[in-house]
Amino acid sequence: MDHMNSAVDIIPTSSSGISSTPDIGARYEIPVPQDFTSFETLKDRIRHHYELCSDYYYSFWGEHIHHGYFLEPTDSKETAQTRLIDLLLERSNLPIGSNVLDVGCGVGGTTRYLAKNHGCRVTGLTISGRQVELAKTLTTREAGGSAPQDYASDLYCLGDGGARFIELDAEKMGAYFSTTPNNATFDCVWISEAMSHLPDKKLFFRNASKLLNPGGKLVVADWFKAEGLTSAQIEADIKPIEGQPHPLRYPHVG
């Protein structure tokens, strides 16, 4: 089944910087689903969604705002979430100490995990300023309350690695990291359950290729529509997720 995850009101926070509101969702009306009229409108909606909901997501997802790889009925979501990261590390054979770009980093769970447990120097990017705030708060806590140790790059030291966070539209990463003073290339571009938010997926792959060092790795985890689905399966499971066809999304329709 294809699946899609889906922020500027600031959610009340405790002294730690993390939301202390028990039920943030109760403060907002559930909007009626609307089709988008342009890619920029779509991205604005995605950004606004995460500005509003990231505290709430953190309250029940934890630091990893992605699904997990469950092997046992007794597995906790935290165990399954980190197991998914370990599975991607195993499948990709990513060398320890790699320079990684974590695209759609959320509140930085994977960014911190790769830095602390795999010795990577990781740049996490997200379209949401609120997620950057939460990521830095959580990373400061993980680093024992220390501010970034490398002020030039805003890098937090974690274990043998480091983590930093940037508010950036992922579709602009090719230009951003090719422009002074932000010039950078990476040993790995990592994207977990975020590609569904990117309107121009071909642009993402072009940018990833542009930013990868020779022999670099592209690590992708996401939901994909299975081949050979029946009409009943498409009607029941796929159409509610994809919504109604729109000429911008499907130029051959209409």
C-alpha cells in the first residue's frame, strides 16, 4: 500500500524547548482536503503542516518521525525505528565516518543516530524552521547541554561524529551546496520517507548526483505503490492517499 506522511504558530514549550501541551491537535480544526494549484503552493502547505504539527508528532513518534522495521510483536516503536536505520546502513554498506546529507531530517533523529553511532558528520535539512528548532534543542540535550562545538559550521559533536541542521527546501539543495560559502559534497545522500513530499523527483535525483562524491551512495527508504494492484485495491487503498488527479500532477489527465 502506498502511504504518505504528510510548521507560523509556535507551540507552547517547557524550559527544555519541547512542547509541554498534552493534546496540541485539540487546538486546531481539521481542514478539508484541498488539491494544490502549483508546486510552490504544495510546498507551502507541507511547510505549514510541519510548523504546526512537529511538536505533536514528537510527542507520540519520538525523535524518529518515520516508520520502523518490526521483527517481533514485542518490538517497541523505538526499537523498530532504529532497526530500520541499521538495516539501511547494512544494505548500503555506508563507511563509518562518512559525510552525510540527511534530506528531510525531521527533528534530527536519524542525523543524531548516524553521528553518534556511526561516526558520521551529518547535515540534516528540513523545510520547517520549527523542526530545526526542535532538532537543535534535542541535539543540545544529546550533547550534554553543550552548544555547537564548531561554530563555523554550527556542528554539534556527538560521539565520533557531528550533526548540524539547516532550514532549506530540499529541491534547492543542489544550488545551495554549490554556492559559496556553502559549497559541499557528500559521501552519502540519505532520504527516509520524505521523497513523497518532493513534487519534482527527477530534480531530486539530479541534485543528489550533483552533490555526491565519486563512489558516493544514495540511501532511500520510502513507501512505494506495488505493481499489479487490482482495481479494488487501487480504489480502496491508493486513491484516498493520492487524491483526485490534477493536471499539474498528471499532465495527461483532462
